[in-house]
Amino acid sequence: MLAGKAPGLQHPNSNSILRGLIITLAYDDVNRTVTKRLLEKIGCEVTAVSSGFECLSALSNVEMPYRVVILDLQMPEMDGFEVAMKIRKFYGYHWPLIIALTASTEDHVRERCLQMGVNGMIQKPVLLHVMDSELRRALQSASE
Amino acid sequence: MQRQVALIKQSLFDQGYLDEQFVELEELQDDANPNFVEEVATLYFKDSARLISNIEQALERGSFDFNRLDNYMHQFKGSSTSIGASKVKTECTMFREYCRVGNAEVFSLFRTCDECRCLRTFKQLKKEHATLRKKLEQYFQASK
């Protein structure tokens, strides 16, 4: 569906690899605002949502080719894994890329992420340079 | 004036009220978003005031619902981490630990001890939170 020519992939090694549409899903205002700003700072165009439903709705908009979903796994009253599962179920395993934000790096979390088709993991609190390199890495390997 | 700003900020770090995450926030501030840190702080205090009120109501009810309390604290800890509110974050962690222990506790007498610890920790948390709020207000005021 949206896999095709995503903006920014013409010069895979330049900064423009990061230009593109991203959805960030976080439960509370503070995290959503900070993550959004962080992504914008590295050159992304961001849609911030606060529920799995909003996330899936945004993805279904064909006018907006989202390339990545940044997904907070530990949200109260919402199962991040379930959202990831639904994204994969409706949109397949190639796009969008899913990068999970997690407070824990325990093996079972990592395992589950792999099972769910998550493409990358970042430990919270998110640092700008970590988000930058993880995004690049995930986008690079997806385009190979 | 600049010196006063620097002094306030330094003392916030030295006394452990703020950690490196606050510096990350400052790095997201630029000419296009000159008040980003203050905006996030405002959001944080709005969110956390609501959480404190919810927790107070839950505690007033008399019977400790450790699961619900832990849920609130999870949120509180999450946003406190994002803004670099170090002392508040520590109190949240302690509170959650007492919830975890209290939840597993079989003997009602020991449970009561855990409830006391929760109450005491919560009192401390509110104190740290109020102090941080005041000091940050001073800081932002001095920065104008």
C-alpha cells in the first residue's frame, strides 16, 4: 500500500533518509510532546497520537505515507504489543517500520518484539542521538 | 540576570532535583521553539497535579487498591522521567515498590505497614514535587 517510493530514499546516505512521515504513539502528554519534538528536531514530519485506534486510523490514510511508527510499549490501559500486532495484521510485515520504546531491555521483551515484527527497540528515556541512529539503522536495513 | 539563571540551574542539578534528561530537553529548544522546556514543564505539572489528586482520592477511600495506585505511579514515573525530575522519579519508584510488596502481602498487619510506607512516600513525593515546581518557576522567570 504505502510501501512504494517513500520520500527521502533517493539519497540513502544523506540526512534525508530521516525525512519522512512518522507516527508516535504515547499515552501521556509529556511523553508525546517530547518524543514529537525530538523527531522533528532530527528532520521528521510527525503525527502524534494517544491511542491504538488513532494510530491505526492515521495509518489507513492513503494520502499520508507513514514510514515509521514509534510505539511506547508500556502504556497504562493500552497494550503496546497489541497495537503492534494489529499494525502487522492490517498492513503487513514490511511497512510501516515499528520502533518500540521500552523501559526494560529484558530478554522476554526483546523476544516478544521480534515475534511481533518490531523493527527496532529504544530504551526509555529516549535520547536524541539514540533515536537518530536507531531510525537510520532501521530505515537502512529496510531499504536493503 | 544571566548569572542568576545559571546559579538556579546549577543548584537544581547539584541538589538532585533535575538530571541529564532536563539537558536533553534543553537541546530540543531552538529559535523555532524558544519556550519548549517551559511548555513541557507546564504540561508536566498540569498532568502530575491531576495524578496527585487521583492518588489522594484513591488513598482517602481507605482500602488500598495497590494495582490502581501502581497504575497512577507508573504514569507519574513515566512523565517525571521524561522531564528529568530526578527526586520525584525516585519517590515514584519507591512507592511502586511498596505497592508491589503490599499487593503480595498475606498478613494484614504487614500489609498495614506497607500502606503506611506508601502514605509516607507519597507525602515525601508531594513535597519534592512542590519544591521542584517552585524552583522551576523561579528558573523560568529568571530566564525571561
